[in-house]
Amino acid sequence: MRISVASNHGDAASLPLCRADLPLGKALGVRILQAVLQNMSAVEMKTPENLKPGKEGDRFVTIQPAKKNHYIGIALKDKEITPVTIGGTWYPQRPSPGTAMDVILHFHGGRLPNTRPPASTKLTL
């Protein structure tokens, strides 16, 4: 028995549902998982952002969006771009209020849902 599934590119992928080395239940489970993951990516399911301090304690801070007059270009033209509150963690520790210092702002390219770097992570320059 075979099952065909259309991919994002319009072609059909055909995988066996039952092979001699793969039990029917496992093969069906793999196909269901693939369908769920494909659906999640197609509808862009988003994990709600957790903006509460975890193990980082007082090193974790939230940053409110800037006022609208600070945005230019595509940030104003594209209605899907919406500034939101974000969270950040000071490394290796949060500076004292009024401390003058240079700061490196690092935007991580991605992460696993509901995870943050360990509190023991150190920034090395």
C-alpha cells in the first residue's frame, strides 16, 4: 500500500505505508507527523513569547517598541511588520543604573520554542 502527499512545490511524494522493515503503525505515525509539521509550517503557527524572567533573574529585561516616528522604510510600508515588546538578557551581569558602557546587541537567528540560553552562559569577546 502506498500513500501520496502533495508537497509545497506541487509535485506528489509517494512513500510506502507498509514495508517489510517498517511496521504499519510506525509508517502511519511517520506520515501523520509529516502532515502535522507540513500544516504547522504552512499556517505559520507561532509559539507565544514568554517574557517572564526565568533562571536569568534580574539579568532578563523587556524592551518596549520605539514610538512610531522612529521607524522608516519597509517598517512603515509593510502592514505585517508590527513592533512588539521583546526580551533580552544582560551578559555576564546587568549593569548598575547610570553606568556608562558600550553594549553589543546580538539578535539570535532562531531558537527552539520555550528555551533560552543557560543562565551560566558567558559572552566572550
